[in-house]
Amino acid sequence: MSPEPQHFLDGRRILLVEDDPIMGESLAQRLAIEGAKVRWLSNGSEALRHFSHAAPELVICDIRLPDMSGEEVFRKLADGGASAPFLFITAFGDIDQAVRLTRAGAGDYMAKPFQMDTFLGRVKSLIRSRADETGAPVLGGTPEMLRIEAMLRRLASSPATVLLTGETGTGKEVAARFLHAVSPQARKPFIAVNCAAIPNDLLESEIFGHERGAFTGADRRHLGYAERAQDGVLFLDEIGELPDRLQAKLLRLIEERSFSRLGGEAILPLRARLLAATNRDLEQAAREGRFRADLYYRLAVVSVDLPPLRERRDDIPWLAGQFFDASLDRDRNILRGFSSLAIEAALAHDWPGNIRELRNRVERAVALAPGEWIMPADLFPQRRGDASAQADAGTLSAARDAAERRRIESALRETGGHVGATARLLGISRTTLWERMRRLGIHAAQ
């Protein structure tokens, strides 16, 4: 086994629930020294309230808490869909309970007192297993996108049909390709079909194929997408646009895992895994009779909803950087990156076209930006010379205030609203933080 990296816990999000101030501070400080981002809470109610915001990779929890037991915290979070492993800290008399919780899927437990090195070893073991599952972020770094990415990784080895939903441009095909790339069939074909882009009279032939003479103009056998996908993935995009007649055929394809080419009698097996995507509310369409309910339930064995970009603004700089690197020709471009004003403008934009719009704007800016840095007008050329748009964008001072507000609010979320911890995280005094929060109209969580 290779040696543990020196900074293995760097950036790892850990939720510590411990009411003993001495032990809590000792564990929080040591984990922070190891590089972890620690949120220390003293009771179960706070842990339940802050869990969704913290999106921790590990929960370290005392079994005996002042308002409820650690077991209650674990079971309530598990019932709510949380999957982060728990490391329980327990007194000798609670060991039987800790063992029962471990068998229920908690992760591990440690009996007090314990050596700090042993404790860190257990933490790293649980974090390592979590890291092996999730890997480095690919779809985004916000808690919601990390949760979606972890779910897709878990689905990768399953044959279950997956329905990806979300607005146009949110990256449904990217998510489908990611799922395929981390699956055991990654080297097999990925066949994408846009059901809205192919004329209805040709769509059946394109999906299922046809034999020679099946219809006028069919002068040779044609293999459809279902056959060409082989042992890989058949991805049906814009599945909500599928005509009624083909909805019935697709239902039979899913149920029987077999099909025939148009004009043919041979029964061919469907070997590929089926993924589908839509920007429509198929559940509502099924209730209203605009989409087959039985097909909807077959498609939505697992449903994954991708949030719009305006709801995951913290991903905008990261995504913009990805698209910048992909578009840049370093032999021809003198560009060094995005100016702070360009990032501020991007963060203020609502992105109705979502990730697709961001990619297109970055590619255009890389191609046409005249200077070393991409400026707001390079991303949003329609604003150039528009006084009202420039007024909306605000002054440099306003842009700085907006950036400072976001950083403070992010730090407050990381520390659960604890002003002293937030000040330490930001490297400023508590008095300075209070003054800036007052000036920017920021209120600490109660």
C-alpha cells in the first residue's frame, strides 16, 4: 500500500458533533491542523439543521448528546437520504449500541479514551473509502453537484434505467457520459439520440433499424441506434418529444429487452443500458395524459434532477475556467484568464441558457478578447456601450462589496454561523468581521 499523502485531509468537510468543550475543541483543532474543514456543533438539533448546508464527507458524533442521542441523529439523517459515514465516539457502556449502529451502516466507532493517532487513522480510513467512491469533482464542486456525482458513480455498475431531468443546457448529456465513463462498460459505445432533432417519420427507423425493402427508399439493411449501442449505452435525449406510437414501442423494448428491425422478423436482444433525458416534467405530462404513465415509470427507475446554473453560482468560476482551458490555443492566444470584473459579471448573470450558454460565451471571449484578460464586455458584448447595462453592473466598489459579501456568507455557512470561527477562517479579527457584516447587511445565523 502506498504511504498516506501528507495532506490527505486537506479540504475534507467533516461535521463534528460533541458537547464536551474540551474534547470537541481538541478534536476540531487537530483535524483543522491536518487540513480538514471542520464544523463543530454541540447538539443533535444543530447537526440536523446544518447537515444539508455542510454536505460533510464524514460525521464524527458522540452517542450521548444533551438534546438527543447520536443514534437519533444518525437515523434521522439516514431516513432523509444522507449517506455520509459516521464515526461514533462512545463511552465503554455504549459499545453495544455503537456496534449495532455500525451494523446498521454507520461506519465505525471508537471507545473513550483513545489515542489521537488512532483516531486520525480511523478518520482517514473512512474518508479514503469515501474519496475512492467520489474521486475529484467532475461535474461541479457545490454540495448538490457533489451529491449528484456520487449518486452517478454508485449507479455506474447498476443496469438500472436512469432518467436525467433539468432545464435545457444544464448538462444532462454530460452527466450521462460521465456515468458511462465511470462504469465497467466505459470502453463500449455511447450512442446519443436526440428525439427532438429527428423527423418523426424517420425516428423509428433510426432507433430500431430497418431491412431492405421495408419502405420506399430502403435499398439496404440499416442498423439502428439500439443495435449499434451493443453492450454500451443508448442515450435518448429529449425523450419527452417522442411521439405516442414510438412510446409504445420503447415501452416494449424496455420490458422485453428485445426488438425487431422495421420490415424484419428476427428478434434481436437489446444489450445496451438505457439512459434518457428531458427538460419537460414527465410526471405531470403522464398525469395529464400527454405521456404514457407506464413508460414514465419504466424510465424513471432512478431520476436525477440537474439544477440550473443560477442555483449553483459557486460553480460558475470553476466551469468558466474549465471552458477557458479547453478553448485556449496557448500557441496563439495571449490570454491569461478572467479579470475579477468578468467573474463578478458572470456571477451576477442569471444564465437562462445554463451551462451551454456559459460555454458559448467563454469560447467567444477566448476567440475575440483583445487583451490579456477577459473583461465583462468580452463575455457580454451586448452590454458594450449600453449605459443602462453598465449602471446595472455597478461600480468597482459595488463589485468588490459583492465579492466580499459572498466570501463572508460562504465562510459563515462553513462555520455554522459562528462569528469567532468565521473570523479565524477569514484571517481577520472578530471586530473587523462584525463591522464588515454590518456594512454589508449580513446577519449571522441564529
